[in-house]
Amino acid sequence: MKCRPGIVFFVLAAAFSSCRNNKPAYLSFNGFAQGTTYSIVYENSPNISAEKMKSGVERILHDFDMSLSLYQDSSVVSRINRNEAFNTDLYFEEVFAKSKAIFQLTNGAFDVTVGPLVRAWGFGPDARKNFSESKRDSLLNLIGMGKVDIKDGIFVKDDPRINLDFNAIAQGYSVDVIFRHLNDLGIKSYLVEIGGEVRVRGKKGDVLWRIGIDRPTDDNMLPGNDLQAVISLKDRALATSGNYRKFYMEDGIKYSHTIDPKTGYPVRNKLLSATVLADECADADGIATAFMVMGMEKSIEFLYLHPGFEAFLVYSDENGNFRTWVSEKLKGYISEQ
């Protein structure tokens, strides 16, 4: 699960102020997709009605769900996981290729074959915890992107028990898909947000888009209610990953939903949330997830080695106090609350 930025206030303020100042009007609509919500804000175009705009977006999101959602029993990924069919489609092939690239870039910290471990720890659709030390080695044998491939449109896996889980990248990738759709329609300025992952084109009138980042506390369950920072964006994508909204307690121990594909255990480090900026939202989404696995120090080292990414990291110090770290290029575009 990704921690959804509290963007609604900033979006609506932009839409209404543009009308008051006689600038190009911005329209907005929202809805539900992938088990979460989405919001679209765009500069009004005389060539397409608001109704047609929304219906087109929702048709794409439905088709996307039927490809990559684990919550749809008849989706492409669900059927592949059950070994009922192995034919892929364009969405599946694109997100798989992106996932493999991020896997290699993060030295395996991001791995969509982690599905069996995610379910064993009690996360995912209808999952129940059944992890045990005796099962750990057999589960780890099912993990690794070198054990899966696509050949001539057919998905191939070394072991039929291998399962895929695109949840850590699918929402970011769906943002990119809708972004491309709006671009093809000729819209010049817009924001696409799905489940907290965001990508913007241009500015909202004369100012940058402003995106709120939630404070990563366990009791902060209402997006936008308690902000850690506000980031200004133009022609950029943003995704936030954290463990503060999806976890469970057992025998006094907190188990997060982010599983380390190398150890088989839920991650436990001082990094509380990672907000990553990139040119494409799928990249930001995958890297943010990888950072939660990698931890604070390795994430900062990654950013120095890959300057195409920027990040805002929230972590806990040795006394349990909140601390933040900001990429150098991002400092002029972030306001901490």
C-alpha cells in the first residue's frame, strides 16, 4: 500500500481560483479504481466534454484492472498466478518490463515475484498469515525475477507456485497510462492522481502544482488531515511509500506489509516513508517501495548514484523522533509543515 498524499485541498483551490481570475478554467472529477480512489484535474478543452473525458478514463482504468489487479479473479495476473492461462497483454508486458528494470536498478530490493511471501505474512486479497521458519527457505526459492519471463506473449515461470504481485508499481504505472491518454487528447495542463501516486503536466495556470505529503504516523488514517510537507511540481511524477497504514500487531510486534525479498521478513528499519520524484510515475512508485526495503542509508546512496531521482525521506532517530532528509535539487520546491 502507498500512503496517499493529501492533495484535494490544493487541487480544488487551483480549479476555483482559475475561474475567478478569468484564466483558463480547470475541471476535475474523481472516482474509484484498483481498490482506491483517483482524481483528475485538467485544463478545460472545448474539444471534449467532461462526460466523455470521465468515461474515457474510467474505461481505461477498468481495462487496466482486468490486466493487473489481484482483486479481480479474472484479471490476466490472477489467472497467471493460478496457472489457468499464460497469455499476456500490453499492460502486463509493459509493467513487467518496467518491474524487471527496477529490480536490476535496485539490486533486487524491488521484486514483483514476492507474492508468495506477501500472502504468507497475511497481506493481499483473502490472505491469512501462515509464515513459519520451516517454510521460509521453500518460499524464498520462489522469489526472483530471473525465474520468470515473457516469450512471444506467453508468460513463463520456472515453478508453477511462483506468483506475481504488481501492487507496488501498478498504481504508479496506471497514472502513466492515464497521463498518456490525456496527452493524446491534446490537454496541455493536468494532474493525474491514483491512490496517492501523482503525475502532472505543465503548471496549473501560472503556478506549480502543489502536492501534500502525509505525516507517517500510525494514527494518521485520513489523507490530507496531517501533512508532513508540501511539494511543488511541474512535468514530474511523485509516489510515496510507507508502512504506517498497512500493518498488523501480533504479540506486541508490528508487522509491516513491505516484505524484503532477500530475507523473507517484513522490513524493520528507521525509514518511515519515502516520497520519490521521477519522470514517470511507475519509476517513482517502484523506487519508493525499494527504498522502504533498502532503508535510510542505502536509499541516500542510491540517490547520489542516480541523480535522475529526487526524494523526501522521513525517518526515526535513535530517540524515536521524526527526522527528514531532502534531495539537494528538491529543497527549493518543498515546504515542510
